[in-house]
Amino acid sequence: MAKMPPRLGIAAADDPAAISIDEIAHALGTDVEAGLSSAEAARRLQSDGPNVLRSAPTTPNWRKLLAQFQDPLIYLLLVAVIISTVAWLLEGRPGWPVDALVIALIVIANAILGYVQQARAEHAVAALQRMTAATVAVIRDGDPIRIPSDGLVCGDLMVLSEGDAVGADARLVRAAALRVQEASLTGESESVHKEVATVRGPAVLGDQRGMVFKGTAVAQGTGRALVTATAMDTEMGEIAAMLESTAEAPTPLQREVGRIGRALGIAVVVIALVVVVSTFLISDIRGAADIVTVLLLGVSLAVAAVPEGLPAILSVVLALGVQRMARHRAVVKKLSSVETLGSASVIASDKTGTLTKSEMTIQRVMTASGSTRVTGVGYTPEGSLQHQGAASPTAAVLAEDIVVLSGGSLASNAALRQRDGQWEIQGDPTEAAFLVAERKLGLTERRIQRFERIAEVPFTSERKMMSSIERDHEHGDQPVVITKGAPDVLIGRCTRARVGMAVVDLDDDLRRRILDDVTELSDDALRTLSVAYRPLAAGEDTASAELLERDLIFVGTVGIIDPPRPEAAVAVEEARRAGIRVIMITGDHPGTAVRIAADLGIVEPGSAALTGLQIDALDDDSFVEAVRHTSVYARVAPKHKLRIIDALQADGNVVAMTGDGVNDAPALKAADIGIAMGITGTEVTKEAAKMILADDNFATIVEAVREGRGIFNNIRKFLRYLLSSNMGEVLTVFLGVVLAGFIGLAGTGEAVVLPLVATQILWINLITDSAPALAMGVDPETEDVMAHRPRRPSERVIDFRMWMGVIEVGAVMAVATLATIDLYLPGGLIEGTRSLDNARTAGFTVLVFSQLFNTFNARSETVSAFHRLFVNRWLWGALGVSVLLQVAVVHLPLLNAAFGTVPLSAGQWLVCVGMGSAVLWFSELRKLFLRWWIGSHRSSAPSES
């Protein structure tokens, strides 16, 4: 067990659970009512450090940089440096070892690029972690405030409420029906009852009823506790100290990218060996320099063909995408969740606050004189009263409505106020609904001046009523009891009724009409509350609720509803268009749930909800079948939510589940994407969830799904681009060696017949595999991602059609490059007159431009490259930099020597750009065919029933 730190003035061997509260407070130098002062808390935080568990030591930047060199492909490049250096030494060190220097510079440039990309990803994740940091309530300077959990210090007075995560080990000084979940520490599944008690002698953790511990959660009740240990001094800290750090498992996407890299690496090594062997057989090897040239070609080809920057680019793209989600009010806690979010096929949403505004609103008032409709929704007091279609009710009806709304406001402990232009409530939302409706009449100030509260009879679940005793200053300070409660109970306590300005006996006919009104409101899925009152006689006993709440005068009944969010209906329709099924899971009444679901378009009007009791009555097979067809679940318990999620997942769905209460945590953890409410959600649900809605809005979920799909599409874009471009390099060298005799390379008199030299291949890899690929990772939508059904979990990121496209585009690049070389070389299929260096430079430039043009092709497999051509300014910037670098390598003498290039004429530049664009026109024709093929198969497919 965690001991009292020596700095508190008590021996470290002492157990805080066995020391009295007064001794604890004295040792901690704190007050059990006012807590610490802000200044003292700041001093202790500076002295003791933040309340965080010690993590693995931070990797120094120099180690992160060195890690960029720890890759098999980099090892190949380093081997190339050694080979070229040895050759330079064997030849008597003529001039500078250009090949070795260029390759070394490329290795360093790649390492710096990878380091920068990794740092950006880490910074993005760190920012997200700061956004989702847990908070705790404490008393400082005598006032309650909420602070980040890492700001807790010994001596802080924590305030605990249901759903809170306990931020540090602490000794209870106050507890009311407090129960804490300690399974994370003790393995005990049941919550533990806590009380202000001192243990006698040593006690195991589970028996320390007067202590709460970091990492546990409040399941019920409230309490206050003095922090006795933070960070690594806590019980959780002791466990953390014993654990070995474990690396996070790679995501499915990362695993597939790894498989692609390994498969491609093996294939390319084989191709490189074939090219090397073929080159040796075809060429007239005359010395060590020629051997080194061939070996460098093989090594360079292997390096160029595998997109070694892919993992870093993937991390950056995911991190940037998650940051965009955060700007849309959806905070994703882990990068790995993004790919799952885009695959969601079911969104299981809570009703209150997510699909609805969580602002209880009175829509109708039913009195003896008829029904009045109250316009306006939410807590903003804007609206009016309309009676049976008229612009305003009659005087008699208005008199009744005033008594109902003002009476309900009096029998209430809620408050309505305006802050920074926004109306907000304090207290029960249902009670606040009366305040809002009353303020729409403009009578609030008069009611406040007229009545003064004397006493209150609180609501109890047995009575189902609440009463307030008020002094009426307009009637000689006469006391009056005003009662608000469930209609069926309240009507039984009434003997008279208010009709207009008069009071009449409540006969059977009038009682039946009132009950019919209640039924009508309930049938409209409105929550009902009735209001009654009675003037009290002088000296009448007000201590007994039973005596007070009798012989009441019935006034009327209100129909209350939590109105659906206007944007939620649009979001539900968007989700359905995307092939995502939306279901509602709520603890509310079935009628209310179906009404809201129908208003939002989740179900058709008149549909049925499945209740918790009905779920219990179904066996597993029947339940699975019911889940396939039921979209509204009402009056459900936590176990039912978990069973629903399990059934949906067993049926092959990827489930996103929302929740805000402690009881939602198991279902959120079981769901593929658990989504916690950022405003109303408890710390426990936020911890269990993978995503947090900062605005508690269902529409944000759908927007996050859109963003997730867009991120996944962008990953496919840069994979398509990288693989097809690298395939072009491999095929260019391979076919250039094999077909050297056909394209004039064999007749150049060179000992080693190569279409491109090793440094040129590495240069292409450097300027085309980095910035353009990264820019494609942040590409805006080029097609409507919500027009497609969700991606199946078994669906590969790179499917057969994409692999075919990669090979076809790579082949076009190779043909265009080799055709350009043939165009300028003497002999071959096309007679030319230029030197080998000139022809090779032109081919080299064509291959660069082919890959740059390929960025536009890769933005979609079927949509034209000219669609939304200029929306990605980052891509155009990256292409501009790449073009400038290619111009430099062709025309700067220093780079000419390093990369074996010579300047090109203006006419040759035009030819190179034109030949490079061949890949664009080929892809446009391919996309046109794919659109026709997909359209014809869709039109011929049988329609779904």
C-alpha cells in the first residue's frame, strides 16, 4: 500500500488509512473545508512535480535521428556508399568520389525528412493528449474549481461525484452513498462502499474504506477527500513501476503496409538480382569500376522500388487528419482509431443530448379550457402561446396557463440565466422548462416579486411530487402550497379545479377530461407533469407532506419534450446515404424514443421499440434476428447495451457507440469506436472511449466518419502514387537492360549498358517520394466519400484492381522513358543523333515528369484528374519544388557532374514534358473505361429488396 511521503511530516512507514483526519490535515498543512490556497498549491506543484505516472524515458532527439538509419533499405544505400568508395580508392582516387558523396547526401536527406515527419506526428499526438487530459474538481481558496488531474498536489481537497475518475490517492473526509469501482487495482468486480473511517492496524487495499485511489472511478454518490499521494507515490504508481514498457501493437493498416513493403521488397530484390545478372551477361565488363557500377545499379534499384518513407508519411497523414477532426469538435484519442471510424457501418447513439438538444421544452399546456401550444425550443425564452390555432389564447385560457407555468416555476429549484449572450440553466432540466416557458410570457419578474418561499417538501420517488410553500405578498402574505408532480398521482390529491378565474369542484366528468388530456400528451410522446395549489389556513401544519398535499386545486398539465437537434436529421440522412445504419439506444420511455427517432428519420412513424424487458425474454438466436431489424431500443440497462453491441459486431458490423454515463463505459469499450460526450460525459466514459465529442452533437459523429473516410482515401491515394511510381522505376531499368539492343543502348560503346545510373534513380526517389506523397495525404475530397457503402473490415487497402493499375501505370512510365531514350540515341527503333548522356538525361527527366503527372492520376481511381484540379495548394507547391530541383540537376554544372546529366534544349524540355504526360492521358482513358464498366454492372445488377 502507498505510504505517506516523508515530506508531509509523518513517517513514511505510516499508513494514511490508519491515521485520523485531523492528523492527516495537520501533516498535509491543509484545511478540510477550504482546501489549499492557490499559491501554496502552485508551490507544491513546483516542488513535487506533476501528478503523472512515470513513463518510458523520452528518447533524445539524436537517437530519433539515428533511428532513421536503422532500416534495411538504408543499409543497402550504405553498402552502396562503401562499394563506390572502395572502387574510387582502387582507381587511385581520381577527383572526388562523386557517387559515394551523392548517395551519402541522399541518405542524410532521407533521414532528416523522416525525422521531421516523425516529429510532426508526435507533436500532433501530444496536442491531442493535452485536449483529452482528465480533470478533477478541487476546493482551493475555499472555492470549487476544476483543474487538470496532473495539477493535483498533496493536501488538495478533491470533490468526488458520480462518474469522476479519482485523480490521486486520498483520505475521505466526507462521503454520501459513495461507491467506487476499484477493479483496476483489486480485481474486485463489484463497486466498493466508502465511508469516513479509520482502519485499525494493517489492512489490505480492498478493506481501506476510508481511502480512494488514483485510477479508480466513482460509481455512485459524492464525497470529499484529502490527497495523500500523487504520481509514482500512489498505489497505481507502484504498479506502474513494476511493469515493463510495452510497445503499442501496430494497427491493421500498419500491418498491411508492412506486408506490402516486405512483399515488394522481396520482389524487387529478385528483380534487382535479375537486372544485375542480365547486365553482367549483356555488358562488356572491363574492370572494377564497371562491376561497381552494376552493383550500385542493383542496390539503387532495390532502394528506389520500395517506398521507405511510407511509414513516416502514414503517421503524418493520420496525425494531420486527426487534427482536422479536432477542429470539427471530434477528438480522436488514438491515430489507429481513424481507419476504423471510416469503416463504421452502424452508429449506435444515445438520445438525450446527442440526437436531441438536451434542453427540455414545454410544447403544450392542457387546462380545463383546452390545449395551448407553446412555440420555441430550447432554453432561449423566445416564443409565444397559441390556443387552438389562434394567435393568442383567450383571457380565461391565458389565466389558467399563467398559473400552470408560474406554479411550476415556483415548485422548482432550477435557475435560468443569461451569460455571454447564451441562456443556460442550473438544476433539473425539466424544472427549468417551466422557467423558460414562463419567461416567454414576460411574467417572471412579477412572480419573483409576488412570492417568497417559506419552506419546501422535496421530491421523493415514493410521492412522485414536490411542493413549495410560498408567501403571497399580493394577498396579504397568505401562505400557499404549490405542488408539481406526476399527473396520475397529483390528480388523486385534488378535489377542485381551476377554470378561468374561478375554482370549481373536480367532478367525475372533469376528472375524466383531465385524464384524457394526459393520455393525449403521452400518446404524442410528451413527458407530462401536472400543477396544483392550495391556499393554507393561518397556523396550518406545514411539517407533514401528507397533510399539505391534499384537497389541492388542479390547474393543468404540461407536455414536455427534449426536442431533436435540427442538424441531427440532416446527419441521419447523410449517414443513411453513406450506407451507415443509425440506431437509438436510450433509457427513456419507448413512446418518446420512437417519436424522436421518427422525427429524425431513423425509423418510420408507428415503428416499435425493443425494451430491456423484451430483450431479456429473447434467446440468443431470436435476439440476433431482432437486432437486424430493430433500430430503437428503450428502457435499456447497461447489460442490454453491451448485448446489443455484441450482437451487431457478431453480425459483421463495425460499430460506433455513443455514451455519457458510467453505465455506458462497458459498451463504449466493447464497441469498435466508443464515443464519449465531451460536455455531459463523465471522466470514466471519456477514458473508455476512443473518441470524444466536444459538442455532444450527433452531426459531429457523421462529420467525423466523413473525415475518417477521407483520410483512408488519402492513404490509398499516396499508396497508389508511390507504388505505381516506384514500379515505373523498376520496369524502366529492367526493360532498359533487357531491351538494350532494341532501343540503341547496346550500340553506344559503353561497357555497362544502363538506361539510368544509380544516382539518378536515387534522385528520383528523393524528389518524388517525399513532398508530393505527403501533399496527397492532405488532399481534399475529389469524390463524394459518403456516396459509398462502408468498407468491410476484411477488405484490403490495396485490392486487385489497384494492383493492376499500379502495374499498368508503371509500364506506361517505363515505355515513355525508354522511348525518349531511343528517340535521341543513334540506332534502335527510332534513329537519333544525340549522345548517351543527353539521351539518358532526357529519359531521366521524362521519368521524373511521369511521376509528377501521376500525382493527379492517383487522386482517384475513377474520377478524372481534372476534377477539382486546383483545390490542393500543398500538392501544387510540392510539384513546383520538384520541377525546380529537376531543372537544377539538369542545368547546374555541379549537379551535372554528380548525377551524370547534361543540359537539355528548350525543344527537348517540351518533348520530355509531353512524353511524361503520356501517363496522364493513359490514366484518363483507363478511368473512362472503369466508369463505364462500373456503371454497366450497377445497372445490370438485381435491385435489393
